Amino acid sequence: MPMINVEIKRNGTENALGVIRRFSRKMQESGIIPKVKGQRYAVRPLSKLAEKNMKVRRLARRVEVEKLKKLGKM
């Protein structure tokens, strides 16, 4: 990931809260925060067995929903 520097210099009559506010706005505009939050937790790819089990559960649920629709309960 390329480095993105956000630099804020205090204007002559600006107080500390103004500097913090400008820095926060600049950080949000740069898009650094979502990138860092996205990299916080690494998501491992599912194993083939886990994918297969999920598919089986999905198909079973679909059959159950169709059955309930035919009975008029859904």
C-alpha cells in the first residue's frame, strides 16, 4: 500500500480545535481510515468442505421455503 501523507500546518490565528478539525476532515477525504480498517482483520478463504456445507444448507433451506410456500405458510 502506498504511503499517503496528510500534513496540516497551523494558520496564524487558528486554535488547536480548528487544526484538529481540519486534520480530521483531511484524513476522511484521503480515504486512509477505511483502508486501514479493512486491513485490520484478515479473512481466510473458506475451505472446499466449508463451501460445500454452506451450499448444502442453502439448498436445504430453499427446499424448505418452497415447501412452506406450497402449504401457504409463507
